[in-house]
Amino acid sequence: MGKTRGVGIVSRSDKHSGGTIRALSALFLAMFLAAAPRADAATAQKLCFRNVTGVPGVPGPPTIDGNVAGDLGWTGSFRYEFGNGTSSSHGVIQGSRDGGNVYLSFEVNNDATFDDEDVLVLTFDVGGATNRYRRLHLFPLFAGTGAAADARLREVQLWQSGTLDGSGKVVWGTGTTIPHASLVAGTFWLDAKVKSTDGGVGHKSWTVEMKIPVAASAAAPGINFPPGTDFKLFLDAFRVDSLIAITPSLQWPSNAPVPANFVDLENATPAPADWGAGTFGTTGCGGVSFDYNDITTNNSPSGLIKLNAPNSFRVNLHNNSESDTGVSLSANDIKATFKIANFGLPAPLSWQPVPAANNPTPPGSVPPISSAMLSTGDWTLTAAQQADYSAHPHQCILAEVESGDARTLFINRSAWRNMDFGTASTFERTAEIATQGYKLPREAKAHRIELLASSEFAPLRQSEGTRQARGTEATWLFHGYRHLGAGITIKKKAFEVVEPVGSFGYVIRHELSPNDTTENPASKWRLDVKGIPLNPRAREMPPTMRYYLADIEDGKTLAITTRAEYPEPNGETQDGGTSGGTDGGTGGHGGTIGESCGCKRTGSASTVGLMGMLMLGFMASRRGRRE
């Protein structure tokens, strides 16, 4: 028989229906749950444009050609990531500078469609008495096709203003439009290039690299950055989805307010008082930081939480704090609090303190240019907790840090990691979409949640000793967005603004049985979702993409069931039975995501290895199905 399993290195054997099942624990894939309290929300909202460093042998600035990946010129730049719960974040911003130019890059992923309305918004407050506010709209793409062959932006719009209205927002007035034909480096002061990659609906991406002169002139009015002092800025990327007329707003600072109702794009930016700061300084930019892989337990692997043995929780903190004069500083009086929530899309109030001793941890310090570990005491689950977490084996752990010393600076105060109770040797998973702690949009009676599910299929090429395994792999991702009751008009088209609230997903690997001679194994996958209806506006979709829509009562949680199956040849199963059929076709793009499925749950080895895609954790095997 063929075998389906999660990526991993730990094995076990159980007797099941007269056969032997071998399930491997999942290693890990990067996966954040952005519905957790966002790590960037409490940071000092400052972007440090450090001097270009490059690497030895390639010391220069980035090459402005639209190709961000592999460009060593971005080494040493600040990097701000819009983590979303998958191995492909919604977006990334990078920046650096040299004596004459500022360099910025934007990477935008998970786009459903290439549209004329996809746009980057850059605003700056450079000080001074006249026209201190500068604004750029960069339209990088052509509808349907993406980037132009010459890599130039499709269009740029520019504004200058020195006027605020009664609410403190900039009155932008009339802008200037520069068409594609005029966006030639050396002719126009902004040198920018774009590249796009079409991976299908939901998997499109595009990148923009740009070089902006630091100083402005009559010939190149530009931005005119004040290199001697901090300046204010606000950055935003609107990745519109024309299939259902929504757009997430990927903005920095992330905690700035979003539009309260439908407004034109140039009026959607918050007041300068809510913008962040940029600096050309080389000091005072460090602090204490940690990432998902710095959150561990006392177990092996480090992401395992045991049902019937003591668990302690740890976070490893890194400190590169600097004074304004460049002196390295220690970070003092820090304590960490650990919280837990069910797998899926937790809401702010879904997170509950881990009932371990010493949670929060006792205060500790991190020496200059060094790391230090903070740890809780033990948590041994009660019988009731064992029963509860056996029923909800997939968990997420959040670590939050704070300091009683006002001199301690944080780059981020929180990060989160998926962890797992027990094994994942089943093809079915339940994920929760929670609403506790969200504010209802104006006049709304429920929280409207969009859930976008996309799948990719690839051949499996994995050696086992001297034998080459033959099989197929499916990656199944779910991106959640919350409607805000607000919208934006871009080039006379209206889009609802939605907030990314997290993501989750799975990687499923299936080793083909010897008698499976299917020419295209990827086409046989059946991916099924129950408990949430399809969005009626998006039923005509390719078989690898589905849009779901739910209205969830305030404070309530919606549980959805996700299931994957790779049917064996001739309906075979491990116990000699026959597997049930499905009601979805496969089309020409690989397996199908269905809104309902008549699959009969069987004991086939082809369905025992679906693993949660844990960006943040490991799945461990359990002994005798008890640990």
C-alpha cells in the first residue's frame, strides 16, 4: 500500500486493521498565526536606514531590477515582515541608504489576481515650512499580465502639500501622474523596477525595488530627506483581489488606524501624528528580540508538549541594545508570560495563560550583545486537561515579554509558535476561527470572516536508504481576513478593506504503492472542508482555490473540519475494504478543494499522515497512543 505522512524524522509502528502503519512526526515549516497579538504592535515604530553594507566581495547597494531574492545589496537593511501564518508571508519591506540615495524594496505575496489597482503608497514628512508632506502612489502591474517586459512601473502619482485639515490629516490636493513611458531611469528621478511571478490564483507575487535620491533639486523634486534628523513616514501596500472586491491593507506602522468608511485612496492615509519614524542614524536602533524558534519546551523535540509528564516553557532573548552614542547596553528586569490557544485563527481573547508555575517568569537580564533564557516552572496536566487537549491536540504558544526598567528597549515584545499534543496520524483536522476580543465594525451584528484556501501539488522525491521513494505532496493553506466595515476607492473601483487575522495549513506527503501507476498522481488528491460555506460571489474558481465566508456572532468560535485523502488504486484500502468516492472532479490543475465530500473514512495508510504545517513547532510521535 502507499503511505501518506508528514515530513519528519521520528517513527513509530502500530497495528491497525490487520496492517502496519508507520507515521513520521512533522519537522517544521515556518508558520505564524497572525491573529495572535501582533509582535510589531508594541515596538518602537522606527525604521533605521543604515548604510549599505553588502557582503565581502559584493559591497555595493542593491541592483534595481525588481529581483529582490538573492540580491546581496540588501544585506544589512532593515527588514519588516507582514507575517501571516504560512511559509510565504503577505509582504516584506526592506530599506537602507548610502551617501546619495535611499533604497526600498517591497515583496507582495499571495495575490489572487494581477490588477491595475494593485498599489504601493509611500508618504513622508520631511519637515520645513513649505510642502513638507510628500506622497507617492506606485502602480506596478498591468491587469492580467503582471509586470511589464521592461520592468518599469505602470504608473506613478505624486503629491506635495503643507496643509492639514481640522482632524490633523494632510490635504493632498491635486497630484501629478507620470505614465509608464516616462518612468525611465535617468529621465525621472525615481528609479524603480518590478518583477511578477504568476503561480496561479492565490499564488501570484510581485516585487518592487526602488532608489530615491536623498536630496531634491529643481530638476528632481523628489522627497528631500533630512539626513541630520529623524523624519516621519507611512508605508502601505494594497494587494487587491478583484474576484471578490476586497483588499488587505499591509501598512507600517501596523497599529495606525485604517479608514472608517469608503474613501478615495489619497484620503485613506492616517494623520501624520500616527505615522512612524525613519532615521539615517547608525546608533540607538537595537534592542531585545526573539523569534518563533526561540520559544521551546523542556522536551525533545523542542516543540512537544507532553500530556502526562512535566512541561516547562522557555524563551531565548537576544540583546543588541545601543545607546545614542553607540555604547552596547544590557537589558534588565525582563519577565516573560506564556499563553496558549487552539489551532486555527485565534482571536485576541482566545489566548489563556499557560498554568505553569512561575508564569510570568522571574525577572532576568540579558548582557550586552548576548542572549539569555527565561523559563517557567513545570506544568503537569490534570486528568481533565489531558482529556481536553487530547480532543484538541494542535495548540499555539504565545510568549510576551516586558521590563520594569524603562531603559530596556524591545524590537518585538511577542512571538508565537504552534505546538502539538501527541500524534498527527490522521487525515482529518479541526481548526477554530475565534472572535473573542475583536471589535464589531460599525452597525455590524456579526464578524464577517473570509477564509481563502489554496493548494499546490508536487511530485515527492525522497530517498530512504538506497531506495528512491515515489509519491506526491500537497501543500494546503488557509488565509483568514476580517471585514472592517470600511473600504477604499482606487482608480474609481471600490474595494472592501479587510484585516489579515492569521493563517494555518498542512503539508501532506504520500508515497505511492507499487501498483499505483497513475500518470499524474497530484490529480487524485481530495481536499475537503466542512463547517463553513463557500462565498457565493466566488464559486467559479479553479479547482485549487476556494473562498469561504462566515458571519460569526461576537464572542463565538466557529469550528471547521479539514480533511485530505489520496485514494488507493482500484479502491483498495489497508484492510482490504474499498474507499468511498468523492463528489468533486479534479480538473487539469491537480487535486480539488471541495465544499462537501462523500468520502468514506477508511483505515487506508493513504490517509493516516496528514500533518499540520507547523511553522512554529514539531509534531512528536506518542508511545502507545497515550503520551
